Amino acid sequence: MKGILKKISQINFGLMSPEDIRKMSVTKIVTPDTYDEDGYPIEAGLMDPRLGVIDPGLKCRTCGSKGGDCQGHFGSINLARPVIHVGFADTIHKTLRSTCRSCGRVLLDNNEIKNYHEKIEKMFKNEESVNNLIKEIYTVARKDKCPHCEEEQEDIKIDKPVSIVEGNYKLTPSEVRERLEKIPDEDSLILGVNPKVARPEWTILTVLPVPPVTVRPSITLETGERSEDDLTHKLVDILRINQRLKENMEAGAPQLIVEDLWELLQYHVTTYFDNEASGVPPARHRSGRPLKTLAQRLKGKEGRFRSNLSGKRVNFSARTVISPDPNLSINEVGVPEIIAKEVTVPVYVTEWNMEEIKKYIQNGPKVHPGANYVIRPDERKIRIYEETKDTVIEKLEPGFIVERHLKDGDIVLFNRQPSLHRMSMMAHEVKVLPYKTFRLNLCVCPPYNADFDGDEMNMHVFQTEESRAEAKSLMRVQEHILSPRFGGPIIGGIHDHISGAYLLTREGSIFREEEIFQMLKHAKVPLPKKTGKNWTGKQLFSLLLPDDLNVVYRAEICRKCDECLKKECKNDSYVVIEDGVLKSGVIDDKAYGAFSGKILDHIVKEYGTDRAREFLDSATKLAIAGIMKKGFTTSTNDEEIPQEARERIEELLDKAESRVERLIEAYKNDELEPLPGRSMEETLEMKIMQVLGEARDKSGEIAEIYFGMENHAVIMAVTGARGSMLNLTQIAACVGQQSVRGGRIKRGYSERTLPHFQKGELGARARGFVHSSYKQGLDPLEFFFHAMGGREGLVDTAIRTAQSGYMQRRLVNALQDLSVNPDRTVRDNRGIIIQTMYGEDGVDPAKSDYGKVVDLDRIIEEIRIKSSK
Amino acid sequence: MKKDILKHELVPDHVILSKSDVQKVIKELNIHLEQLPKIKPDDPVVKEIEAKPGDVLKIMRKSPTAGKFVTYRLVLE
Ligand SMILES: [Mg+2]
Ligand SMILES: [Zn+2]
Ligand SMILES: [Zn+2]
Ligand SMILES: [Zn+2]
């Protein structure tokens, strides 16, 4: 490894003067030819050997270092006539507009100049941005008459991309340069050009720097043909035209021809800098492909900044499809064997692990716990082959590094894009498994926002002991059960974990002891002593709880009765856990579900993350065992309601429809009472929406009468496992009003939504009310309105993700250097204080009680249970 | 019709610190004067309480997380 040669103390951003460019140049480039007949680079050509070498076998003629060590050296082209740099065309235009055409002074009077000077000095001193002030100056400094020499000013326009037009006359770059030269240093500062690092006329090119060959390497195709970089192609064009222009000028060719060639030179230099500049046809390759020139190398998502500097491709990483595995711990990740054999962990060979490592090498690169490379102390990397492994083992000594395969127990970083919060990258323990997908526990789906409809995830293998230690203590999955977003669990049971726990723990759920022991075995929980009696599910679940746990809360299934009967609740929704025994209440989403698990939350906060992981692992496995014991399935049969209910719903909807008609009638007769602050039309719409909304809710209530707790779809909805009662009633009873832009549907044909309706018709059906249920099926008109509403939903989510993504990017860029110091101050990278106390209260939200320092109500309730015994 | 901006409920209390109090704050936070958050000299409150460049203001405001919060700002030139 090479050490640091020099330390950067300061960076200046400025312009290069022609002298700077010449000083930096190692050779003038004159000829457009690159290689001679023998294939050797031509002197003073674009491949001049003095520009640096790439071939590691050659020595650089300029700096003497070998290829690979030589970073290359710039050359230069003397342009026959000056040209405008596209990147500065706007700056040139604005500068000319704000300076005198005759004397070159800023179009401000002496007083204004003095004022702005003082302001700029002050802002420099305070390290403030002067951008806005400069912008202001450009708008103020526009006068018809020069305040210094009284010269009348003419209007100057810019014709994109690089033509500067005064009145009707197009200024040549030489004329522009002359004008810019006249601007005195003091005035140039006011125009935003700091004379210490730049001069306005340097925006016009007289010398063009030629980047070294390392920047534009040529590639040799299999056919032996040489293919040049796009930049080299462009530089050849520039040299050709430059030469012709020079010859024509020297031969005294007519003005018109010289001007045409000059324009052409300008075109080539413009596209050399930016081949996507507006108003210029892009320069193309022979094949018709537009050339990738300087700006294209840097710009955009695939440009140097976003693709090579802000983010890079890395080694020791893997990506594949994910699939679920309920038998893994939340801390684990299943890694396919083929990946485990490819990505490796470097291990230092010592006397103590010599034998183990020899076994890996003996296995070689193809058998699983094997090894791929050995690195000797002299940094030579040797690949292990089937044939060489014995000699490698012989030579193995302490001090060597062996890159061994990934094996069970290794710590890796696991990630799913978009990485929007810190739980998007967590450290997992490896479990090498057959097949080709990454496997993960279902409880970690919420933080990654993952599902298994084809999602892929990335894995990174740590390469140092320090990174492993840090990841293990800070990034492990169990350390992220509580989210800093709301101070509650984000990792927890989902779907069948919830339904299963409900089936186990609800009232009347009784098992024989053998069944209980089967389920406990499945959940890998140690078996208790035999009692010889039947068990309740509540007793079973209590085995997983810490012995001194005390919690009280209302379960997800709680119907929010007017007067809570607490322990006597007929829904069994008042959960009481006394000394680790589930006394009453059912276990559902509120117990250990992601986003809302109270018991889980309590265990993390009171007993630590190890205990919480243990609880979550065994509780979910037990719930799965329970759901398999009971059997659980759903179909549209769950949303079946009797004919009698159907008829009641029909009647209800008919009534609602006639109420809507009556409202419309009243509106037409001007009898409607407008709501405060609303027009008649708005009032009508609001009232109709209200009537139809009520109708849908009522129809749902009728359907719900037939939805008992034996219905699996209902169990999922009320326990919070999946779906909602609204989903069920929409399937069974009535879909309800479709909306576009927050109101009833009114777009489409003139004054009506579809040609099937009268013009101006305002009735329920004509404006997108869907009477049918999903199970009955929608009629064609309803189907169309439903598609309109559905499309709006899709478009909205697409737009929202794009917008919030950009917002996130800007926020992250603005905040990336802030950190919380040990004294709890928040500072930026210069040590400047942003907050004297983090979050003003110094609380880590991930360790808080749902955002608060303490939740007094909860603590009081718990003490009450303890003392009531 | 000029209102007293200092009495507006959205304007927190600003107090100019004495030289010795500034030293105390600097010592407490273990920083240089320049590392304090800044406030512009043309800030309406700065003009109202006639703070001078180089003064340090103690700002006491309501906080949704901490109830009450105290911070400091250095008046720029
Ligand atoms: Mg998906
Ligand atoms: Zn060199
Ligand atoms: Zn003038
Ligand atoms: Zn209740």
C-alpha cells in the first residue's frame, strides 16, 4: 500500500488562464493523426507518449514512473481563433449585459459599487454564500447609459448555446474577449468573478487543454483493430478544423470561408465539452450513436459522481431472490451454498487455528467449508486449486491470511433497497443452506419492507475484526426491534403469527397434554413437568413469558365498548399478565405484532434484546404450531351472507338512492340549505357523499351480523393479522363510492361521465357509486368507475415515491455530516453546534417509551397489579 | 401601527449575555465562540433588543420534546 504523499490544506475553485494551461501542458498537440503505419504513436499527436503511459511494461517519458503509477500529463492545442466555452455562455451573456460596451465598467454608479463591495467583503468574512447578492447585482446593473463614460448601451441577447448578439450584430468570440478584458478587477468581483482566481476573459478559450491518454484509453478489439475513446475522436475533429482554419487564414482566404470554419471549430469545441447542449445537434459516432463527451461522463445517475463517487460496486457482496424460512431465528439469514463458496472471510493464521485452516484448504475451493485464496506476508495472493492445495498446506505458516468460505455463525450485513432507514441494513448470522435464495425470518419483513413476490436483497461480508465487532453490537437484528421512528417495535409477528396466537389463546381453546408438548417441541421450548391434565392455550403461551412480567393493555380485538368490563370483557380483549401468567385476554397484533406489540415492547425495554429475540423466536414458532394444529384457511365462502341479508342491503341502498334523488330535487328547486362557507353545488355534493357513505357503512353492518369469530377471514381482520372489516364488507355487501381527486367522479364526456347518462345527471349511479359487492361482481359501468378510482391510486403512489425519494435525497445530503457528541450536543463536521442538546431533550427515541421519556400511566397501572396481589 | 415583536407568542425570549456569562457558556459547552450557532445582525429581534455584532444571545423557547429549551446564538457582523 502507498502512503499519503501530500496533505490537502486548501482547495480553490477558479478558472485556468491560458498561461496556466500552457504551463501545465507537456507538449503542444498539432497533428490530427494518432499512429503511424507501424502502429507507433506520432509525436505531437493525440497519443504522444509524453502524455503518459498505461502499459505497465513501459516507462513514462515525462515523469519516469511505470504505467499504472503515472497518472498522465496534459497537453494543449493552440486554437487558431478563440472560441466560447459552452459552460460559461450564460455567465458571459450576463456579464456583457451588465458592463459598458465601450469602457468595460459595471453599469452601476460609484456609490452602488462601493456599497456592493462592502457587502461582499462582509459576507466573505462571515463565510456566507454571495450567490443571491450576485444575482441581485445582475438585475440592478442594467442601464441604458453608462454612468462612467455616458455611452449609450445596446441590448445584448444570447442565442443558445453560444451566440452573443448585440442589436442585430453577432459578436465574434474575439470581440467578446476584448470586451471582457476591459473589465477592471474591482468590477469583476462585483460580477461574481473573484480576480484572485479568475478573469472574465478566461471564459473564452484560446488554448484548449488535452487530457492525458489515461483519461481516454484506446481499446484493442479481438480482431486486433484499435478503437479510440469518444474524447479522442472529438479532439481529432477539433485538430482537423483548427488546422484548416489556420491554413485558410494564412493563405488569406475570403472572410466568409474563414468565418464558416470558425463556426465549425466552435461547434466541435462545444460538443467536446457537452454533447447534449441545447440548440446544438449532438456529434455522432460513425455508427450513429451520440458521442459521450466530458459533460456526459459526469452528469446524471450513470455519471462519475452518482455512479462512481457517491456509490460504488463492491467486492465480497452477493445478491439474490429472498424467500421465507420460519425455522430461522430473526438474527439469522440463510445463505445459499454457492454464494458461501464465492464470498470469503479473511482469517489470520495463528498457531491456534492452524489445524482448522488446514482443513479448509484441504477442502479446496469447491467443497463447502473450504478456502479460495492464501495471502502470504509479502502480500502475494495465491489462488488455491485442487492440484496445488497440498503444497499450499505445506507452506502455511502463522502470519498468512487465508480467505475461507462463509460458514455458519459468520456475521454479514443484509440490505434491501430502497434503504430509507437504518433498519434497511442489519447484521445477520449466516446459516449456509441448500438451494439458491436468501432465506429470512418473517418477523424481519416489516423493517426491510420485504415480501417474496420476487424481491431481491444484498449481502455484504465484513472483512475486518473491528467491523464485525461493531456490527455485532450495533447492527444486529435484535438491537433493532425497537424503531427510532416511534419508540415501539418494528420487528414482530405478522399474518399467521397473529392468527395462530389468537387461535391458541382464545377462550375455550383447550388441548390435551400430548398436543401441548408437540407444539412446545416444535417451538423449541424446553418441556415442563407433566401434569396429566388438559391445558388451556393461555397456560401454554404463559410458558414463553418472563416469570416476573406484568402487563395490562387492551387487545386489538377490543370493540371499544362504552363501558369497559375489563377482566369480564365478553370479547376477552382485556389482557392481563401477572407474574408471567396470562390471566385474561387473547394474544393478537397488540401483543407481539410489528408496529404495535405491547408485550414485545415491554420485554425489550425491561429484559433486554436477548430475551426479546428469544421470546419472538419461540412465540412465532408456537403460533405457527398452533395454527397448524387447528387448521386455518380462507376463501370467498367466508364472505357469504344469506339471501335475507342481501335483500336488506338492497333495500337500504335503494332508500339511500332515493334520498340522493330527493336532495337533487331540492337542489334543483333551490330549497337546499347551503352549509356555512359552501356553495349550493358543494353543499349538494357533500350531502350526497354523506348519504352514500352512510349507506355503505350500514350495508357493511348488516353483513357483519353474519360474521362470527369462527370465520377465518374475520379472525384475520379483527386480530390485525391481515385485511380489515372494510375489505370484508366490500366483498360481501357493497363496494361503495369511487372517487377521483377526492370527490365523486365527474370527468369524462361533456356534463356527464359516460354517454349512458343524461347531461347534468347527478344521481348515485351516474357519478360512480358501486352498489354491487366484489363477490356479486360489478356491472360494466361500475367496473369502469372502479378502474378510474383504481388508476388514480396507482398514479398517486408512483408520484409519491418519486417525490419523497427526492426529498429524502436532499435531506440526507443536508444532514449527512451531523453527529451527536458524547456531551449530547449535535455538531457538524467543523464542530459548529447545531443543537446544544440532541432533540432538545437528549432522548434517544429508539429507547424511549413511544417518543416520551417515561410513560407514567403504564408504570402506575403495573404497580397497581403488583400491589393488588 | 408598529407592534412590539418581542411580545408575539411565536417570538422566543432573547437576552444579551454579559461577558462573564458568555465565558461560562463557552466553558460549559467546551467550544470556541465561533462554534456557536449564528444570528444575522439584521434579524428583527437583534435590531429590537439592540444587540451588537459579537454579542451572544440566550434564547429561551418552548419545545415540543423538552418543554422549555435554552440555546445560544452569536450575532454576526
Ligand atoms: Mg415485493
Ligand atoms: Zn508520467
Ligand atoms: Zn462606459
Ligand atoms: Zn371490551
